[in-house]
Amino acid sequence: MSAVDVLELNRDFGLNGAVVFSQVDSGLIKANIQTPICTSELFLQGAHLTKWQPAGSDDVLFLSAKSLFQPGKAIRGGIPVIFPWFGARTKNEFSDRTDGPAHGFARTSQWSVVSTALQKENLVIVLKLKPTAISRELGFDQFTVLYEVTLGKELNLSLRVVNNSAKAMQFEEAFHTYLAVADVRDVNLVGLKDVHYFDKTDNLSNKIEIEPLRLSSETDRLYINTASTVTLHEDTAQRQITLSKEDSATTVVWNPWAEASAKMADMEPDGWQRMVCVETANAGVNAIVLGPGQSHTMQATISIDSN
Ligand code: TA6
């Protein structure tokens, strides 16, 4: 992307101060969003929301100060958009391929801006991902992904995947949301009681959540067949974060904890203490299959309440 692109983006989609596009040193372009009710930032690489701060609140999203912000590199924090596979690519009924980057190519691809608009007090930005040279190499050449982000007192995410091919396609998807917390050891997650999950820290063993769900070590759980709303409570902070969803059957809860975090070049040493991922997804047994011409939309809504 060049400076000309930034000029064109501001000409076509800038919104009198509410939306201003700029380019960071690495060349990545981001939308700087400022309305009376929230401040946000969204990088066009990956359509990656890196900041959502409702007026009067702290930033709701965690963003690693050591994130690379380099072309082709995933940003550590915010809300990575995961598509078309979750984690390592695995074989399925429609493809026996296992090559490609962890969590798919969407989060490191360049998305285009479709529209920006103020709807009452909310700022709505729509972005699109079409096949790229990389996606084609990986076997994805006939799809469209539309991502609508509504920024206000609440955050609403809507991901619509369209199968433009004459064949069925299977995909996984996730909003890999990094929530900012004062201390993950004071966090209590409610809403997943009695839900089955695969525990990636225990050989993917299948377990049932008994709650209260508190984190005290590396946690990596894929909760399946659940439409539940999850609420994050913090013993110390003066707020709780609620994540509701539509047409998502998987919820992922992840924190790498100290040892795994120390091995991440793009995570500060104490970063793990100030984040927890609560991810809205369709993954594993909940992967989506679209027939020719079909589409599917997954939605998430994140809201905060002061205690
Ligand atoms: O969403 C949880 C997870 O799949 C973990 O298993 C861990 O691999 C994490 O994602 C890694 O995320 P990253 O952004 O480093 O690819």
C-alpha cells in the first residue's frame, strides 16, 4: 500500500474526522476512528481491530506492545479475524490439504474498504476479502468475505462468508478476541456451565465445564455446540465484559500463561497477565459447510458494564 492509497482512502471513505486513514512506519494502513462515544483503530491487513475504547472506559481490547505490525505478520492482540481454518489446517471431507499458516490467511491478507458510515451514534465500517494469489495457492479461489464492524457503546462484529464456487466448501472462522484485563488471575468467566470442551492442554480430552471458570495456568479450551453468552467478571476491576453471539457454535478460551508467553517474540513478558482470549467461532466439529452460492453470517456483540 502506498501513500496514494491513503489519499484515495481518505477521499473515498474518510468521514470528516470520524474516520481518518493513516500509514504506520511499516507501511500498514489503519483506520483511525473517533466518535463522541468511542475511539477505535482498525488495520486493513486482516481487517484487524486493534483498539475499541468506549468513551469513559479503558480500552476493552488487549494489544501487545511488542506486536510486529509488519506486512504479512499477524498482529498480537485486538481481534484477529480467523478464516478459513482455525489453528493448524486439517483435512476434511472437501480437502485433504494441511498446508498454510496457522489460523488461515485472512488475518494477514489485505482487505478492502467497502464503506464507512455514521449510523446514529455508531460508526459502521465494512471491509471485504476476495481471493488473493496466496489464497488461490492454498486452494481458496472462489469466495467473498464481508466484515461489518459497528463501533459504539457496544461492539458488533458480523462476518459473512459467500461460496462463489460451483462446489461445496468447508471453512472454520473465529473472532480471536483478546480482552484486556487487570489480572487474568482475578478473572471469572460465566456462561459455559455444562458445555463440552476439548482441552488442548490435556491431549484434547473431552470434558464438561463445571464452573466457576477461573484461570490459574495455561488454558486452551474449545467449547463446542454452544450458543451461550459469556460474561467476564474481574474481582478487582470496576467492569464486566459480556460477549453474546449469533450463528456461532464454538467458544474458545485461551491464555498462554507465563511459560508459553515467554516464547512469543511479539508478547511482552507480563502480557499474559493482562489478557484473556474469549473467541466467537465455528471450528472443529462446528465447521461450516456451504453449498454452491450459499452464504453464512456469524455475529458477536461485546458490551461492558461498570460494576
Ligand atoms: O485460539 C487459541 C489458539 O488456537 C491457541 O491454541 C494458540 O495456538 C493461539 O490460538 C495462538 O494464536 P496465534 O495468534 O499465536 O496464532
